[in-house]
Amino acid sequence: MMEKELIISAQQGSVEIALVEDKKLVELHKQKSNTQYNVGDIFLGQIKKLMPGLNAAFVDIGHKKESFLHYTDMGPLFNSVVSYTKDAVEGKYTANLLDSFELKPEILKNGKVSQITDKRVNMLVQILKEPISTKGHRLTCEITIPGRFLVLTPFNNSIAISKKIANPDERNRLFHVIESIRPKNFGVVVRTAAEGKKVAEMHEEINMLCEKWKTLHSQLLHAKAPMKLLSELDKATSIIRDLLNTSFTKIVVNDRDIYEGIKMYLENNLPEKAEIVQLYKGSKPIFDHYGIKRQIKAAFGTTATLSSGAYIVIEHTEAMHVIDVNSGPKSQRLDQETAAIQVNLEAAEEIARQLRLRDIGGLIVIDFIDMKSNENKTELYNAMRKCMESDRSQHTILPLSKFGLMQITRQRERQELKLDTSETCPSCGGSGKVNASIFVVDSIEKDLNFILTTRPTKQLVLEVHPYVAAYLKRGLWNYKMKWYFKYYRNIKIMENQDLPMIAFKFYDGPDEEIRLKG
């Protein structure tokens, strides 16, 4: 059985979440904890200008960049959304839910934005995608309020059931259950996690989602746009809501508040899994302890090497991503066709992982190693589809073209994750020349002496590269021991893989860095 783990690192106002499958990093999410604009957040927005050429509108939601609302994202129920917003703000519609709301006619599928709305119109909007490149947030008027089993969709009466629930009897049961418990003028999308769930559990969740809608409605009275009405869950909890199933084996987090929040969420929604969440209390950074930092460094370069010695090269252009598969210097003693299919199958698995890890979207063109056999081409296509089954983003994969290229389109909701894993040496500034490394300990001792003779400190912490730390702690009569007998102070030595080899930092306690002008 596959081991699935979430490792969550919270530090200095940001949260990083690593999804690990069988010890391999497959997704990495970052969120600044003070961000006001997350995918899924619902706002009262106001149209600032219409763009007939783009068939879209620019909407003010309070962000410095105006957000983009295309006609196709306004949804067929746009008239109902605008009418409800106006009546709720003016106090004409006072009911908490939509029982007495009169749905308006749907808009034309291929209509024009200038025919259905004007400037300065207020409406409910939801963030669909984070800003990408020079574009602002992408918005939608098709509001959704997601839960673990169900998604509530106001202003319609439709019921949609996840295609991944294949059993016709179960689909039929779910349809009739939801039909009997859903509120009037609210549609429901049944998620895969609802399979086999009891009526009481789903009814409880519908009530919880309706409470969120009531909260949103109460804020609309006399509200002025732009205004945030409903927040998506924080990144950690929303990822757990969307990802978590019985196959998860471990969640480890280094922050007590997030730990308590996740534990409470699990106890309420998946009590049998409440014990898998752990609070990390180790001295090393959590990503170092679980080998995440090493995998990030290895995975985010232009080139990714495979275990056979083959490698893939990932290049980004304005229009698309291009991935080249190379057999590498360690070519196997096999005929060319067999070697090609082996490398291609191995590369397909790594490419599927890289697409999830970097959240690469848009058009992706892959140049696999040429193969002549149609059977091998079909095998590679099927393997690529299987490798991408666990990818939650919508994607389409085309078979190999006659030029041997595979095309994939993949939807993304956030900006592609680009991490520069190369390091500029702070000592030489990129010139290639540094002071002799033998002097690094002399520099440490010089600064240490200055700090301890000029300022009081609570607890002095020295942060160095792991290799330097090993050198300082080597032997019984080591540097740490010498410093103790010289200054009668215990100097704590902390390892940091991100520090260049001959760099070091001093901290007054665990947090406050001591900066020495030199």
C-alpha cells in the first residue's frame, strides 16, 4: 500500500506543505499566512470597466491589480447573482437562504458582456485562479461553497455526482438522498469522498455549508464593494479537506496552532484518522529532518536525473512548456527500441511528478526518445495516463504525434512554482574567489569573542553548514568544549543546509539574528 504523508512547515509568516507519496515529494504548496486573496474566497466586487474586445470585465475586489472576469466565467446564472446581490445589499431580500428567491432567466451561452451588464454593477464573485504573470486574479460568478463530501452551488437546482463514483446503484442512492435534503434553489455537487456515506453525515454537512451562506448573506446588508465576504480555509486545512482519504498514513506539523486546527478538523470529519497527525518537536528544521529540502534542491533545476542515468530537461517559454527526454551517458546494452521504451516509461513517471510538483499548466509538449513500434507508442501513452491519474488538476493527454511528440494540456489555479536552487556564494559574490576556507573557524571565533565581550545575550546560537558543524563538534576536546571553558557559556551549534559552506550566523536565542558590521 502506498504511504501518503503531509509534512507542514510553518515559519516567519508563511506555511509550506509537502505531499509525499512513498517518500517521494509530489506536491509543494506555499502560502503567506497574511494573504487576503486565496483561491475560493468570495467577495462583493464591482465592475470597473468592460472590455468588449476580450468579452470580459475588470472587477475591483480590493487588490492592487483589477481582477479579470470573462463572459464564460459569469456562468448561465449571472442575472440571478446580480439580482440577489442588489436586493441583499439594499435590504429588499432578507431571507437567510434562497427559498423565496425568484431565479432569473439564464444568459446566452455565446452572448456579449456589454449586453448583460454595465460599469459600477455590484455582484458576488469568487477567486478562480491566483494572479499569473502580469494578470490579476481570475474570477467567476458561479459560486461554490465546498465541503468534504459535497459542494453547495447557489442559484440552481441541479445535482451532479463525481464521475469517479462508478457504481450505478450508489449513484442512484446518492442522487435520491441529496434530492431529499438539499435546500431550495441550491444545487449540489457530490464529491468522490461521499461514496458510501450515511444520510446523517451528508445532512450535517449541508447544514454546515448553509450556515456559511447565512454568514455571507448577513454581511451583504448595506455593504460597500469591494469587500471580502467568505474566506476559504487556510491552505493546510483546505488541502487536507480535498486530499485526505483513508490511504493517508501520517501528517506532521511543526506549529501547535495548525496542529490543533488539523486535529479538530479530523476529529469532526474523519475521526478514525485523528491519530495520524503529529506535532514535530525536533531540533532540526522539519523539512531537513524528513529529507524534503534535499528533494526540493534536486527537483527544481532545469534538469531532472532519473535512477537509470537518463534525464529530462524542462524549459519554459511564453506559450508552452517543453520537456526533452534524453537517454544519458549510461546507455544500456540493449537494442535501441527496447532501451527507448524503458527510458520513456521511466521518464513518464518523473514528468507526471514534475507537473504536479511545479504545478505546470497550459500546453506541455514532450519530446520522448523516438520509437518505431506502434505497440510501444500505445504502451507509453497508456503509461502516461496512468501516471497522471492521481493529478487533481484537469488535464488532457494526446497520443504521440507522427513526429514523436506528446501534447498535454493541464489546468492550474496558482502561479507555477519556480524555485531557484542554485546559490550565489555570499563570500565571493559570484567572482569565484574566496578567502581560504581554513580561516572560517578563525572568523567565527573572532566574532564570538566580540559578541560575548560587548553585549549580554540570553542564549547564543551559532548557525553553520552541517559540514562545519561536524568539524566544530569533532572529538572530545572540540571547539564547543574549548569555548565553554574560555567564556563559561554554552554555545548552541545549529545546522542549516541552506547556508553556504563558509558562511555562518549568530543568534541571540532562537530568533533574533546578531548582525555585525564588518
